[in-house]
Amino acid sequence: MPILKAPPKQSKNESLQLRVSTEFKHNLQRYAEFLEATPSYVVIEALNRIFDKDREFKAWIEHHEDSISEIHTKNNSTMETTRKS
């Protein structure tokens, strides 16, 4: 048995670009400042909380697991096409 625990596996991060109102961006930046965190952290934590609490979404996702892998495959092929252009 090892003396030290292995570090937790880091999830793969991807970039996401969104268009938001100026007011939303300002509030997001201010909230991140309030938490002494990054805007990315605020968005990720807020959405994770929604994903965790929304029972209808959890039920929906169970019935649409196949579509998730299809979307991921489509996104990867779109990104590769974009990179080649």
C-alpha cells in the first residue's frame, strides 16, 4: 500500500465562447471578485449546482445518454474541419 495517495485525476478542460450582455459580464466579473475566484470558476460552479439539483434534467439525461456521445463526436469533427481551414 503506498504511503501517499495518488493525486485526483484532472478533468480535461475545453474552451467555450459565449455571448452575454454587458451587464451580465459585469455582474459575473464582480461576483468572481467577491468570491476571490475567476469568472470561469463561478460559471462552472453555478452550472454544476444546476445540473446536480435539477431532477428533470437528471431524468432527461438518463434517456439521452447516446445523444451525448454523438454530440461530442460531431463537435470533435467540426473542430478538426475548422483547424484544417
